[in-house]
Amino acid sequence: MPKQQRRTFTSAFKKQMVELYENGKSRAAIVEEYDLTASALDRWIKQAQTTGSFKEKDNRSSEENELIALRKVNQRLKWRSIYFKASRADHGTKVAIIQNNRYKYSVSAMCDVLQIARSTFYYETKERPNEDDITDAIVEIFHKNRKAYGTRKIKVKLQERGFVVSRRRIGRIMKGQGLVSTYTVAQYKLHKTSCNEATTGNVLGREFKQEEAKRFVVSDLTYVKVQNRWHYICVLVDLFNREIIGHSAGPNKDAALISRAFATVQGDLHQIQWFHTDRGSEFKNQKMDELLDTFEIGRSLSMKGCPYDNAVAEATYKIMKTEFVNQMNFQSLRHLELELYDYVHWFNTHRIHGTLGYMTPVQYRQEALKKVV
């Protein structure tokens, strides 16, 4: 079994996590959504408050370094002792040994050494759920996902935890717990607004299901209140997997806001083939033309006064309004940027989408890459 690569985090990422915590996001939510350990987050918070550095060597005393070394030696000796005693034991004994030592040593390492599949170990030690277990799981899933999930998505997340529960039963439990999803179905209304009169056509043609990553990226702007002033959010959505690949926030509805969103896109911008938007003037100006020409990105525009032509961008903002904007009280532009970064991360890596077969955008992209290989 190949050894799993250890995750590493940049100082900038650690600083973002500390700022999320200092801005009121709960410790448990940060640990869950960013797949961190509680001890790591606590350590970063302490480092930021004491030395201001996230480097381990800047935060350890010589006594701590010596103690860590001694603990490693001690753990090796203990594990060797257990291994020699358990290597010839029967299957049941091996499972019991792993269970008794799972909080001291890596389950994966013990299963590998004792030649037991991890799935077998977890299956044999899994406790069968009762009503209280299911209720607790539903409440936890609901609150950890910004109160946005209804019975369909909660059912999918329960299945990931090994619970097979009907939507009717989930609905009954949610009603009993007073859980009401903030999510509502997006509705589109035709409306007339000022727009540019460019002759550029609608290349996308409402073909919202794309089979190639970054073939069509769609965008739009939405407004949000920051204290007593209107600010704006711009996101770039890849139609291939509905992933938000770029985002920005600012006080002005202009080309600079869109350019900053492009600056957050990971990878070479030449990979984007077409950029589709409505006919807002912020999308038609010299700065945008220069950006698109530089990276050889094609242009596609919706028909005048028809939001249906950009339905995915419209739907994404409807979701963001319901799940994010309406749930927050932004105190500053920095606060908005930080919370937007956090929401986009959750949206891409944790929020399951019905149009993607109840996978997250990142999961959908990774599965597609596996099929190619």
C-alpha cells in the first residue's frame, strides 16, 4: 500500500485560517471544512499570538525538541513490542489490537503491518446506528453546510457515513429538530437593463453541460451590503464542473473587479477557451478586451435582456445570496473578502451538487481526470 503524502501548508494559508478564527468562524467549522486537525489550528493561533511566525523552529525550545525526539524513540519501541506479539495472532486478535491502539498509532500503519485491509477493520468495528445517531448526524451535516442542505443532499452525505436513510425519514427528523433549509429554487425573470450593443454573438447557445474543463467560463456580478455601502462580488464559474475558479470583491462595479477575479484563477489563463457573460458595460471595455486578447480567450455574450442565456451564473448567485450573503453581516471589505474566500472553498470542496451526481466540483473534476488516465 503506497504511503499517503503528508500535507503541507504555506504561511499565507495558515494566516488565512487564523484570520477566519479571529473574525468569528468557529474552530470546529474551520477544522471540518479545511480538513485540518484541531491541534494544528490551535498551534497556528498560538504562534500568531506569540512569535508571529508559523515556522516550527521559531516556536520550539531546545527542551521541546529533545522531548519530541525521546517520544519518537519511545513510540517506536512500544510499536515493535506490540508487532512482535501480534504478528502471528489470529484475525480477531489483530482487529482487537488495532482497536485498542488506534488512538496511539496510525490505523493505516497497523493494518499494513498486520496485513488487514483498512476497510475490513472499519467494517468489523463499526457500530450499527440507532435513531439518536442518525439524528445527531443530520443535525451536524445541516449546520456544517451553512443550513443549505435539504433532504436530498443530506441523504447523500449520510450515505457517505454509512447511514442508509430515506428522504421521508430525514424530513421527519428535520421537522422534529426545527431544521429548515435556507436553499430555494432559483427563478429567472426577464428584465431590461442598460447594456452594450456589441455585435458579438451567443457562442454558448445555452449549452450549459460541457464535457471539457475551462472550455466555457461564465461570469456575472452581484451586490452585497458592507456596513452602509454597496459592494460587489464577481465569480468565474467553469461550466464543466460548476467550480468557482476565480472570485473577487470590491466597492466598484467595473473591469478592475473582473480582472482581479481572473488573477485568482489557478493555472494558465490560456486554458480558458470562451468567456460568456451578459451585456453589462463592465464586461465590455478596453481593459477587458486587452485581457481576453492577451490570453486568446474567445468572447460570448447573452442576447439583450435575456438572463436565461447566462442561467448557470444567475443560479450560482441565487445560491450564494441564500447560503452566504443573506447569512452574513459584513463589517469591512477585508471581512467580505475573507468570508468570500471561505465560502468559495466550501462551495468547491464540500458542497455537493445535484447536477454533478451529488459530488462536489472538485470531486467531479478529479473523477473526470481518472477516466482520462
